[in-house]
Amino acid sequence: MRQTAARLNRAWLTVLGILLLLAGLGVLLIGTGLLAPAARAVGLGLSRPTASNHLFGAATAGAFALTWVVLLTALVAVVVGLLGLAWLIAQVPRSNEAKPFRLHDDARTGLTRCAPSVLSDAVEAQVKALPGVQNASAVLRGTSTSPDLTLKVTASDRTDLSRLLASIQNTVAADLAGALDTKLRRLGVQLEVDTAKTKTNQITI
């Protein structure tokens, strides 16, 4: 029922994966000495490191003796830390319920605003009235012209699940689409079967 940052995670993991792959490839080329000829061709004195070479040379130590280099490094660290914190906060699941629907675009002919919770409550009541349904919750997302309905339905183990899903699609979703005078962009149903009152852990679909 709640949305997570799956798309954001895929995007950032792809970027980090590409950066780490490039960094690993660069280290591999430097370590094997394959990058030295190309570096010399562009005027860089890059050679294969040996066991006696220091990881950071005198030039690096001299650079960090400059105030602006230290400040720039600190700034980059703060930016990376804030990005990491924002990414961590984005992992918190959110319902992302839609904002109040404007059912008429032209204010000159009248403007009707409807809270999504009013419609989702009506959908929940309609789903709970279906045979075999023990509980239901609904979240309405999107806009009035492109609504997105997500349902979590708990049914008894004796419920005909295919008939229940058909009733949700053909009756509940259709009624909501008729009330909004548009087609649903997406209908998602999370169906759970309550087996608490049965002695077996199997159901028949």
C-alpha cells in the first residue's frame, strides 16, 4: 500500500555501479601498466606503481596544505553526506495520497474540489460489502484525470478469488471511474487470504 523509493534506488545504484566500474577499470589499467603509453602520449608522466611507491606523494601533501583545497574537500564531503542523508530519508515508505481533486477545470462554470480520502472511504466500504471480504483499505493517487487506485483486500479462505478480483475490477473500479468521469490509469490489488480459522495452511484458487 505504501510506496518506496525503488526507482530512485535503481537510478542511484546504476550511477554508483558505473562509477565504481570505471574506477576499477582505471586502477586495473594503471596497475598493469597498460595506461602508461596513453598517458605519455598526452604528456602525462604516469607509470606503473611499484612496491616502494607511496600511495600519496609530496604533491598531494602540498595540495592539502592550501586552504582552498581543504575547504573544497570539506564542501564535497558535506554535499556527499547530504545526498546520502536524503537518499536514506527517501527509503521511508509513504502513502503519497493524491492532492484534492479538481473535478472541473474551468472555474467560470463552477469548481468542485473533492478530497481523495472521501473517494477512498467509499471504495473501501464498497469492497468490504463484497462476499468473502473481511477487510479492505484503499489509497487513491494521481490526478482527477489520471487516477491511480491501490487496494489491500483481506478475504476468507473460502472466497472465490477470481470472482472477487473480477468484482473489484468490473464494479468497484468501474464505479470510481464513473464518479471521476475518466478511466483509471492503474488498478493495483494486494490480496491476502485469512487462514486463521482453518486447520490447514492450503487454499484453493
